[in-house]
Amino acid sequence: MTTEVYEHILAEANRQIAAYHKVATDYGTNNTDPHQTYAMGQEDGAHAILFIIKQAMKKAAGMHTND
């Protein structure tokens, strides 16, 4: 995987996280709307997937890289 592909994946993941975050925060602070709680769960899942991707890319690149 090239650096450009990796950067594209990160950019898309961050865009999707931002979209979920916007939906989650647009509903206010009561956390009772199903759309809000769904978006919050999707945002958490996207963060987890992004973390896994970053860890896999670090392992593939070797120990000399950092985040």
C-alpha cells in the first residue's frame, strides 16, 4: 500500500467520523434520540477501525515509524 492510498484511507475515515459526530451533536445533549445514539455508536466504531488501521500500517512499516 502506498503512502497516497494510506493517506486517502485516513482522510476518508476522518471525514466519516466527522459526519457521524455532526449527527450525534446536532440532537443535543439528552442522548435519547435513536438517530443520535446510532450516530454515536458509529462514530465510536469508526474511531476503533481507524485505530486498527493505523496500528496495522505501523506494523507493516516497521518499528521506526510513529503516529
